[in-house]
Amino acid sequence: MKTTTLIVLTITLFSSCRNKTELGKQIETTESVKIKQGVKLYVLDGGSILANKLEIFSQDTTYTGQTKQMADAYYVIAHPKGNLIWDAGLPENLVGQQPYTDPSGAFTVSRKDSLKNQLASIGFKISDFKYIALSHLHFDHVGHANNFKNATWLVQENEYNFIANDSIKVKNEDIYNSIKELTNIKKLNGDFDVFGDGTVIIKTMPGHTIGHQVLYVEAGFDNPILLTGDLYHFEENRKNKGVPSFNHNVEQTLKSMTSFEAFAKEKNAEVIIQHSQKDFNRLQNLLKK
Ligand SMILES: [Zn+2]
């Protein structure tokens, strides 16, 4: 996405978010897991993406001529030791505007509501967050990140260095500008247990970008939740281990897919593909139970 998107005026109105939900009511019985009662997960709508050229999500011609409507979710994880926001949706200046198509024609994007309204709809304020973590630094995951300048940004060191590199910074100006106000930075080199109790773990899964990561959350539900970031974009990608043409490293992506699946199996986790509209709806339903 280029600067044209960012020229669109910011309008923060519209109704409160419909896509809110929470998880975490199950009663745990043993002392060691009691804290999990207090962990809650919410899913919010960071916008919608129409992939006009689905073939870019493959190394070959598998999807030539196809299009796909994708979700762009972000998540709130409330923990007794603080709150974490995972990913940051599309730019807020899309709110109230007509859908925007990027100059290459690959994507048409839109966003219905602002961060502030969406957080208010689940009883949160921007200042309530101790941590922000982004699965990776692409335009559809960094949209409202700058709002969290008082939070600590949990980022893989190589991902940070990549975007902060002077030449890259210029090349990817929009993305750099979306995160430049995050100055409380904790650079990670691998997995990170955010609250030290095993309930919320950032897992390093490089390949889509150099420091791409996914999130494991135990929110007192039957199965833990595993949020994919952009390791997969839709169901077929997961089934066929399809690697998009724009990934940083194909081999690394495939390796991450293998360790992701092994981890998901080990934990008996519910895998949620963040861009899947189906999974967005499925998670909402799951969290309502
Ligand atoms: Zn994405």
C-alpha cells in the first residue's frame, strides 16, 4: 500500500464494533492453572481485504484468475498482569471511506471502525495496554500501532532491524511511519512467554517476513488458541503448504509451517488463520460459548 491510502482523511465515527467476543470463563480446579481463569481473549475487526489477484499467494499458477475476500483481525488478550494487543489491522484513515484499491490492483481494502470505538465496545481504552506485539510488519498488521506508544512493543530483533534500516525505512515509509512512535521496545530473539506463566507465548515463525511470529493463548477454554499471523492466509494455504510469492524466504516458511503444526498438535490447539473470514466467524462463535 502506498501513500495514497494514507492521504485519506481520518474519520472516526460509525457504530461500535459488532465483532467483539470474549473467552475465559471456564473454572480451573488445580492451583497451578488458576491464573488462567483471568485470561481473556477478544477478537476485533481491523478491516477487510479483497485479494484481486489471488495468484500472488502461491509460488505457481494455482490461484490464477481467482479472488478472495479476507478478514483482517486483531486481538486483545487481557491477563491479570496486564493487557496485550496482537496485531493492529488496516490504517484507521480508511474508516468512513470508500474501499481503496492499491496502484498494483492486487488489494482492495476497507475498514469499518476505529480502534478507539472498537476497544470501547469491549470495555477497554488505549491506555490500558502494557504490551503490543505484531505478527509482522506489513501494512495490514500495523494500521493503528502508533496509538500504543506507552506500551512495550514486543518485536523480534531481526524484524525491527529490517524496518529500522535506513534504506528500507525509506522504501517502506508507510510501514515505518506506522510504528515509529513505538519507542518502548523489547527486542526478542526467539519465543517469549509474555506473562511468565505459559498462558500467552509469542512463537517465532520466520519466513513470511524475517522476524514473523505467531501467538499461543490459553484463555481458560478447552483448547488453547494458536493465532497464525500470516504463516497461512487461508485454509488451502495450510492444507497445501502454499507459500505466497511475496514471502521473505520460502524454505524458512516451510520450516516454520512444520514446527507450527507440530506445536499445534502437541498443545491440541485450535488454529485460527487470521485472514480467514471463516476462522474469524468461527472464533467469534467459539468465544461466545
Ligand atoms: Zn496480512
